[in-house]
Amino acid sequence: MKRLLQGYARFRANVFPRWQHHFHLLADRQAPETLFITCADSRVVPNLIFQTEPGDLFLCRNAGNVVPPHGEMAGGVSATIEYAVEVLRVRHVVVCGHSDCGAVKATLPPDGAPLGERRDLSHLPLTAKWLGFIEPAWRNLEQGTRTDDPRALHTALIHANVVTQIENLKTHPEVSRGLSEQTLHVHGWYYDILTGAIESWDEHVRRFVPLEEVSAAKSPTLGF
Ligand SMILES: [Zn+2]
């Protein structure tokens, strides 16, 4: 907590004065272009990764960058999506997973256990329920995933989870309407904490490719 308070003191004294004009413009309105749904993990720092400024990203964060399917839960994620699309009129929704995701790891078998086995999460009933939204990712595993290599399997499941949550995202009526009217674009990304690199899900070839390739090759259709 000491670190937070020291940072706040520096912000008030040195940082806020430089941004005062910017915040003045944002004080009673916002018009972010992107709803960015990502994990709560402390190592994923969107404003640093994308060099964005206050007002740029509408953020929604939770363990495992989960998007419950429409109708299953009138929770914070669904309400945030509805507000971002219907009221803020964001043009992009990004679902971004990341390497070494603990939420996804919790749906893997315990070390050395057979594939179908799950960790005992009976002491974390709410977490267990939430992770149930990640479980369907198993059916989206990339072909040829090495299930005998725990690290490779973990990474493949994180990728598959991004694909799964995008599928769920599209069940939300405002999202599917935006997609069919081409006022909204949906992106599935994977951020590597070790290298800082991002991969993007390419629905046509059904695999993740470097974000640089997607933005260079297909900018008009993807709306970049
Ligand atoms: Zn995570």
C-alpha cells in the first residue's frame, strides 16, 4: 500500500499537471474506440503495451478474460459489453489472453495427472464456477497440440480460450448486430509476457499469426 500512496503523491505533484488539459477534455465525456477485454493478471498492462492515453481504451478485466455466453449470467462482463457497444458505440472489441495465464492453468490436470483429471477447487467455489466458462476451450484446441507437453498444452489452451470467448462474445445480440452491420469488429489476441509480442486469431486460416502481419495485410476488412 505504501508503494501505491507514494505513486499517488508523485502523480498529483508531477504527472497530473502535465495531463491537466487532456483530463479537462475528458472530464464529462468519453469516446473510446475499443472495448478491451483481458485477464486481471498484473503483468498485462494495456496502456503500456499499446501506448494508449486516458480515454482510449474501455477496459473489462477478469480472471481468464472470460465472456460468459449471452443469457447465462447478467453479470459485469455482459453489462460492460452492452454499454460499450450500445452507448459508447465502440468500433472494436478485443479479447486478449496472455502467456502463463493462471486461470487457464487451473483448468489443466494437476502435474502428472491424466488429461481428463481436474484440480480440486472445492475450497474456491466461485472460482470453480467461473472457470467453467473456460472449460469449453478444450474443444477449440489447435490440431496437433502436444497434450504430453504441459507447457505447450497450457499455451494451446490459452489460445483456444481466446477463440472460445470470441464465440461467446458473438452470442451477445448487440455484438452480432454490429458484426452483421459492419459497425463493429471483433479481434482475438494473445500477448506473450516474455517477449511483448502479440498474436492475432485469423479466422480464415484458423490459427494465430503475428499482429503485425494482420494489420499490414488486411487492414480494410479488419478495420484497423
Ligand atoms: Zn490470466
